[in-house]
Amino acid sequence: MNCAIIKETCVKIVIAKADAIIGSESFRDLVGSGSADLIQDLMVELHNARPPLRGGNEWTKYNVNQLLELCIDLGLDYDGTKEMLQSRIAEYYARKEGEGGEDSEEDG
């Protein structure tokens, strides 16, 4: 695992937990009083703009963080480059299609 993956995973967690972070008492202390409103607005926008992670072809437009999250959700290895993640996901969906199943949400 390299630092880029750790960083992207941390960003993913922060975005996923944006509501809790923004609502915490220590949020303003963490970011400083001068920039708290800007950072809060940015976190809210990032959180709200995040597309739902689903199957189909929309994953081909995902950034690395979204690909990582989808790999984790599908139980796939999430270490590697963007191209490696895309390849794993493509193989997963090709295998699912070959099995006759299309709904990835029930693989749990």
C-alpha cells in the first residue's frame, strides 16, 4: 500500500463522515475561526456532489477515491493504480454478467 492510497482512503472517510465532522463541537477549533465557514461549505458540497456507487457503466467515470470505495464495497483488492482498479471492477462485472446476476448491492 502506498501513501497515495492512504491519503485517498482518508479523504474518502472524511467525505463519508462530513455530516458528523461538520456537526462536531471541535470542528471550528480544528480548522480555525477564519476558514471554518469555507471548509464547511466545501465539505458539504463534496459530500452532496458525491455520486452513488452503483454497478453499470457509470463507474468508468469515477475518480480514484470512488473506485477505491467501489472496490471495497464489492470486496475486491483496492491496492493499485486507477487502471488496475478499473480492470478489477470490469472483471467483477463481467463475471457477474456471466453468472446472470446484475445487482452488485446484494453481494455484501
